[in-house]
Amino acid sequence: DIQMTQSPSSLSASVGDRVTITCRASQSVSNYLNWYQQKPGKAPKLLIYAASSLQSGVPSRFSGGGSGTDFTLTISSLQPEDFASYYCQQSYSAHYTFGQGTKLEIK
Amino acid sequence: QVTLRESGPALVKPTQTLTLTCNFSGFSLTTSGMRVNWIRQPPGKALEWLARIDWDDDKFYSTSLKTRLTISKDTSKNQVVLIMTNMDPVDTATYYCVRMGSSEQGLNAFSIWGQGTLVTVSS
């Protein structure tokens, strides 16, 4: 199975900061890379699909980039509601796999 | 509006078999390109994909769990069922039923999630 590795595992930041989370695949996944946001006690929510396409209704401060094995999720200006956990996930192989998650906390 | 809702026992004993049902509305699993998955998340841990069933009855399973999983659908009832055998305390998790975007539209992501159901494995 394709292994997905996120960094950092946790991150402290302030409202208004620009933050970037990275995700690395153990082999090329082309652009079959998705990002999710999860708040405590809630189901995950799709933010970005196909590496850089913004899901309908997601604020434009979220953006995704990369291809092959290296990907990024960037939040241009953190808002209070953005403090959550974030997961990357590959859909290149039908044996889908997720990263271990990045917890974004308030500094 | 597309919705999915999971149901099943909140508590199972070790070695027992777990049966989870996903009732969905707003789409049909007879429509070309539709796909429904099960994903789980142990408390405080990461997401883990378990299984997928497609409109044409194709099925896919987690490599590590495939010997214990069976996924099926009842299109007349708008249901997807997941069976997991030989439950163990490490299987304690919230189990989610999730629809993928249509393969025909190229949306290969988990776009709509149920609320999840917590299953605890304990004697």
C-alpha cells in the first residue's frame, strides 16, 4: 500500500498567520491527492481534491499544490474556525490511505 | 440533499462479528459512477479506509483487513452493510459511511460523510 506521511504532526499558529502542511507519498500518486479538515467530535470535511481543486463552499484562503510525491496544503490567513486537524489522502490506488494527521492549534 | 447515516451496536465483545448498516438518501447506488465506502477512526488516532462498493457491485477491501471484511449493498433499501468478523479491542473506533464523488466526474475523494457511529469492543 502507498504510505502517506504528513509534517508537522502538530503546529501552533496565530490568527492571521500563513501556514503550510506537507504530505509525502511513498510513490507517485500523480495528482490523486485530497485534503480533509476535522474538528473534534465531527466527521471530516473535504477541502481540496485532485491536489489543487477547491471543494465547493470551501473558503479561498485554503489552497493545495504539488504532484507526484510531494504536496502542500496552505491556509493563507488563519481564522479562528481553522484550528482543527488536517489529513491528506491518496486516491491513486483503490487501497486508499491517509496521512497520520496534523493538529493545528492556537498559539 | 445527500445524507448517510450509520447504525449498529455500540458495544461488541471480543471475537464477535460486527454488522454496520449505512442508510443513505439523495442518490442511488444503481447510478453509474456511485461509490460508497467505510472508514474508521480509533479515538485520538488517524483515519483508516476499510472498504468500498460500487454501483456495478465491484468491491475493494483494506489489504490488512480484507480477510475479516465483507461489504454489500441493497439498492432497493438504499443500504450498504459492512460485516467485520473476529472483533478485537483494537477495533474500537468511530465507523463512518462515506460517499465518493462520481468516478465519471473524476471526483475521486470522500465528499460526503455520515456522522459516524462509535463501536467499542470490550468484554
